[in-house]
Amino acid sequence: MEIKKTSLNKLHQDNNAKFVEFAGYEMPIQYSKGIIEEHKFTRSHSGIFDVSHMGQLFIYGDEGLTEELEKIFPLDLKNLKINSSKYSFLMNDDAGIYDDLIITKIEEGFLIILNAACKDKDFEILSNLLENKFKMNLEKNRSLIAIQGPESVKILNSIINGVDQLKFMTGNWFDTDNQKLFVTRSGYTGEDGFEISISNDKVEKFVENLIEKGAQLIGLGARDTLRLEAGLCLYGHELDINKTPVEANLRWAISKSRLSNGGFIGSKKIMKQMQNGASQIRVGIKPEGRLIAREKTKIFDDTDTQIGEITSGTFGPSVNGPIAMGYIDKEFSKIDTKILLEVRGKKYSAYVCELPFYKKNYVKGVN
């Protein structure tokens, strides 16, 4: 199958990107300065991420659409304000996660941002669940750019006047340079930032403008270390069809009003787990010393019994040490519980720790 390219592919090449195949796309993993420098630059200044491989699904409809979507997602969508966003999941009947996503209420319906590897399957699942009653458009003519870090608001507001007034997890349409952009104040790095939906034919010039004003291109490598420090899940690692939101320690993302009545796909399993607890749960893990415990590393207790597995692990540049997340038997999930990690046949000490590893710097109010 032919590898797809985003509309910024030439710009990535011009900036000496090192590419990898990701979710069927040729994507930049890093640029010449390397992952650690890109990570630090995002935390201290402003990084630009090409996330155009992700799905932008527009679903158009009235109150009837809201009712139908509430049968699917564990959210109180009726009371969600226009241009407000929520993190959520597309699940099966057993509360297994098909995908995690961001859903935003817009004037004509909803905009749902889907993971790249899941977007086509998600479209199929949602089309079937909604019985093709509503107009659905998985946008192919728009790119998606994230700009993240403390200087992002100043840089972006100099190009799109008024974005500094957006609160965290809200968005709006903006007219600039004879084009319509949809901008949300959100991101996946733990920093203040924005995601911008923009026409494919305008995106290269737009990103060049951001670079001229001091932002830098950042690859998928640093995106991963940034999200892991922020304790954020990655689909295919912390989340998949065999995990539920309760097991993933994401019960906060389920609207309280929906928990009492259920009525959404997977609600019976979720309510049961909320009542009885899950047998395994996602936790933060700090290896002792400098050991990096990668995905699939087995976790043991002191009696040599396997009690879990690492789902993501890396060196955290902002915390200057190794960090990991994984699933562990509930009885071992308390903070500061000592555990053992098996790496290359040897066991090393680690302990369960609080998430996030790095304090998030989201902006709750208006600057």
C-alpha cells in the first residue's frame, strides 16, 4: 500500500526531517537538533507539530444528532456549550476502546478528532451506529497543525488575532488571510497550545509564518516524550480494544450525569467496574537509577509473580530521568509500591508513582 504524505511533507524535507512510517503516513520523527532538544524547546518556547494524519470528522445535524451521539459516547452532550471540547472514547459493548478522541460541539453539529490509525474504522463504526441518518465528512482537504508551549499564544495571536481569548478546551472559527480556520486551545504535550484546522493549500505558508515568528518544527519523537511526561495515553499502547476507560484510569472523562443513568455503549461494564473496581489499572512507574523500561517490559512483585506490563517507557528530558506507564494488578497500584521490572533477563527496582510526571501548564482561564 502506498505511504501517504501530508501537505507539509516538502517543508519537513526542507528542514532535514528524519522520516518514519506511522499509521500509513510518512511522518517526521525528528529534525537535525534531535528529540531531546526539540522536547526542551517545546517546554520553554513553542513547537509546531504536523498532526494532519489524524482524522477530522465533521458530523452535521440538530438535536436529533446530539441524542444519537449520547447513545454512543459517555458524555453529557446536551449541556456541552457551542465550541466547547471534551475528551472521550468510542467503545464496544464490553467498554473496550476502539479509539480515544476529542469531540467539539460546533454550530452545525460536531467535530471529532480521531487517531490516524483508527480514523477509517471509526468512520465505518459511526456510520453504522448512526444508520447514515446524518451528513458525515471525514475531511481530506484540511490539514491539522498543533502549536504547543508557553510562547505559542503570543506567536499564534500575532497571526490570528483573538485566539488568546480562547479558554482551554474551547475553539472557534477565525477568518484570516482570506481563509477560515478552526482553532481549539488544546494539545497533547502538557503545555498550553492550540490545534489549527486549515486548508491543505494554505498550510505550508501558514507554518512558515509560525517559524519566522520563532516557533520550530517538532517531530513525533518529542511528541511522544512530551505526552508521556504529561501522563497522557497513546492509542495502541495505553489504550486498545482490550482496555476500558476505568482500567485506563480515565473515569474522569465520563460525564457524572451519564454514570447514574447509563444508556451509552459499554455503560453496563463501566458501571460494574466503577462499583467493584477493575482487576488491573494504569499507573505511573519510576524505574530506579537510569534504566529505561520499554513497552512490553514485564512487571513483577517480590515473590517473582508477574503483576503487570509496561505500555510506554522513555527518558523524560524535563524530569531528567526514566519514566514509564503500564497496567498493574489493582492491589499493587498504590503510590510508592515497590515493584520489579524485567529487562534483558534481569530484574530492576522501580516504584509506582503519581501521574503526571511533569506538571501540566494548561491555561484554564483567559490570558
